[in-house]
Amino acid sequence: MTDPRLEGRAVKRIAFSAEQLSARVAELGREITAAYPEGELIVLGLLKGSFIFLSDLVRCINRPIKVDFLVASSYGNEMVSSGFVRLVYDPETELEGKDILLVEDIVDSGRTLSKVIEVLQARNPRSLEICALLDKHIATHLAYPPKFIGFQAPDEFLVGYGLDHAESFRHLPYIASLQ
């Protein structure tokens, strides 16, 4: 595939088109709206990978919400998780007694997600659920599996729509598998 945004890299295939992403995000917005009819909902985006998904998703949630972010790192410039997770930015929003929806780009090894959940649980939220754009179903050990899932992801290294490799390819409007 020839796309000038690919910086000379080739893709195996387009895993999810821009049209598929848009349609599924709208569906997730409706599901989330129905699941939280009342109370204070805080949508936490796990940066950097979730930022495009989160921005589209929150515009599809038809109820009052607050948005904040956290940054955790476990990949660096590699294509596999290092296993070491560090929280780089912690949300400033008060979480105690609130309904929290953590928005993640992809659930892969689950290490980052497990660490983040541990940190958020310590803040005593009323509820804590996960919305993941993609789930590879590799992380079978998660105490909190995603409640809302966009797509079942293939076991490939995916980029685009916020997902990156060494900070590149986030801006692609589709999700592709790198060769």
C-alpha cells in the first residue's frame, strides 16, 4: 500500500478502515450512554495511544462527562512491552465516589492496564470500567477485563488511529498492520 503518511514503511494490510472505526466508535458511545444514565462519569484517557479514539468517543457519549488523562509507559521504542510500567502523568481530577471509564487504545499484555487499575482502585471510585478500542485477548489474567470493546484485534503489530511505533504512525485515519 502506498500512503505518504507511512514514512516509506509498508503495511501488510489495513486491519480496520476509517469507516469501520467511525461506525464502531458511534456504537460504543451509545452503549456507554446507556450504561451510565446518571451520576458523575469521568472518562480517563490513557495517553498517548487513546487520544484519537477518546476524542471521537467522548463526542458520541450523549450525557454530561468530565475528561482527564493519565500517561503510563511500558513500550519505549520497542514492538513488545518491556514489562516495566511507570506512571508518567497522574490525573488531577478527584476520583473518589465517581464512575470512572478508563479508555485504552489496545489491550495487549495487560501489564500497563493492571498497573493503572491498581492506581485507580486506590482512589476509591464508585465504579471502574474499561473501554478498549482493540483487545488481543492475550491478557487473560486481568482482574478488570474491558467492559466495552471496539474490535477483537489480530495478533499483529498495529499502528494508526493513535497507535504508534516509536511515536510514528499515530496520525493514520485507519489501523494497519506493519510488515
